[in-house]
Amino acid sequence: MNFVSLILALAIISGQLIKVPLSTGGISLLDLSIFIFCTIVLIKIKIKRPALFFYWAGVFILICILSLIFTPLHLGPNEFLTSFLYIFRFFIYILFAYLIYIGAFKMPNVLIHSGISLAILGLLQFIFLPDLGFLNKYGWDPHFYRTVSTFLDPNFAGAFFVLTLLLIQKKHKVFFVITFLALLTTFSRSSYLMFLTSGLTLSVFEKSKKIAFKTVLLFLILLLGFQIYTQLVSKPRHIDREQSASFRLSTWQQGWQLFSSHPILGVGFNAYRYGLREYGLADAKFLQNHGSSGNDSSLLFVAATTGIIGLISYLFFLFSLIWKSKNYLLISAITGLLIHSFFANSGQF
């Protein structure tokens, strides 16, 4: 593993634990690392002809900027800057993806190493620190006996574990079991569904009955694990998992109200929290929560903040990632993430 790969792996593993604080969030170690690496590489190399996905990303970013410039909200300078910085963050990540695409970075097994490490850390957290109620005062959900790892969120951690399982399915059997256990103990239904979707998609492209059978079998194990968790943990402690489904429906309604109020360009990219506040769609307590910055559906978040124009350009961007691609793992990963994004804002994360 080279120096860049090592730093990126450590940055991913650090998750939400190492951040430069801002007024309503922060800059993670991963954000900072990617910005520095992109800056260094751009000084040294000459940009080649951009790939198709880079063009569509540029279109989406332009619409994001326009949506923020013409926002109907009354944003203060700090609020406008906070919203704009997320657009800049998105651009940096797209630029980094492009630099990988043209071979400026060689990063063998970064996702595998970081995913396995996150799984191990997550299982240790599940065993030795199962009650995360103390994080509630910092704006995080008070999860109990759920693997969140350093992401501090079982849904995002679960999505990353699924991506890791896709990469190591044909090798590293011991680490496959460890990562699968980490996914199981997130008790994240959206991540379970992503696992099923990605696995079956891969089986179709590779025409493999073995992968399909293995995926369905493991999915049934995940469902069984969730039922055991419900009976042994949730119900005895009066943890209402159905309440989370009701809450998700409520956030969908909030997003739809913002979108229907401003369907062309939305309320401004990453100004979602301020839109909820200005239209009285959430109370003060919820607005202090990390979850208030986005909707429990990535596509609805995009629609509410950039309107129908932004949503269409974003969908073209996603499609361009797999256009004419022969990388079945990539197609399966994006398909699974798209399904996952209906129930968690994995696109924003």
C-alpha cells in the first residue's frame, strides 16, 4: 500500500471521529486529505479530456450553484457559506474520482482495507460500547446494540460494509465473515436491502446461480438476525423500531413539501435544514440533530434543494457512471446504493 492509499484508508477509518468543527458540521479528515491530494496532483499534471461522468457532474454542480444563488430562503452569510462549501466538497470528490480514472492515483485495496477495519472496529464497539445514548447531546441518534463503527450511523456503516462484501466475496473468507457480521449487527433494513439488490444484480450480470443463491441465503440470515434483535433487544427495552419507519415517512413528507413549494430550482443545495426552519417543518430540537441537514431519501433531498432540473441532471450523472461499463461490481454497487438511498441519505454522505 503506497503513501496516498495509506492516508486515505486511515482517513476513511477515522469516520466522524476526527473533524474540523464548523457552525453546523465539520470538515472530516477524509475531506481534508482528498483536497490536499487533488491540489498537489493538479499542480503537477496536465488535465486530459474529461470522462462523460465528469461533464454531467459539472452540469449538476452548476445547477447546485444556481439553486443557491437564487434560493428563496433568507440565508445569513454563514449559512450561505456552509451550503456553498458542500457544493465545493462535492466538486473535490468528483475531481478526485476523475484523477483516479486517468491513473493519477494508484490505490490498491483502499476500500477493502478500510472496510474490513471499519467492520472490526464496529464489532468491538458493538461488544464493548453498545449504548450510544451519550451521543444524543451531540446531535447523533442514541443507538443501542447496533454496529455504527466510526461513522456513528448504522445505515451509512451498513452501506459501506455491503460495498466491502462485494469486493471480497471471492477471497478473504475470514474477513468476509467478519464484515458480514458487522453488517448483520447494524440491524439496518436499508443496508440489508442494498445487500440483496447488489448481490442479485451482480449474479444477473455474471450469470451466476451460485452468487444468487448465496445472496438470498445470506439475506435470509440477515432477516433472521433482525427478528432476534427485535425480540431480545428492542421489545424488552421498549425500543420502537416501527417509530423509525414513521419518522422516515415524516422526513419524506417534509422533503416533498419543500420540493412542491419550489419545484424548479429548489431551496438551494445543502440549504435543506434552513428550508425546514423557514417553512416551520421541524422543531428546534430536530434542527440541532445531524439528520436535519438532509432527507431520508437522497433523490428527494436533491429534488427539494435543486428542483426538478437538478434531479434530472443528477440522474444523468448517476447513469453516466455506468454507461457502457463492463465493470459489473461498479454497476452492482451503484444499483444497490440507489436502492439504499431511498431510505437513507447515502448520496449526501
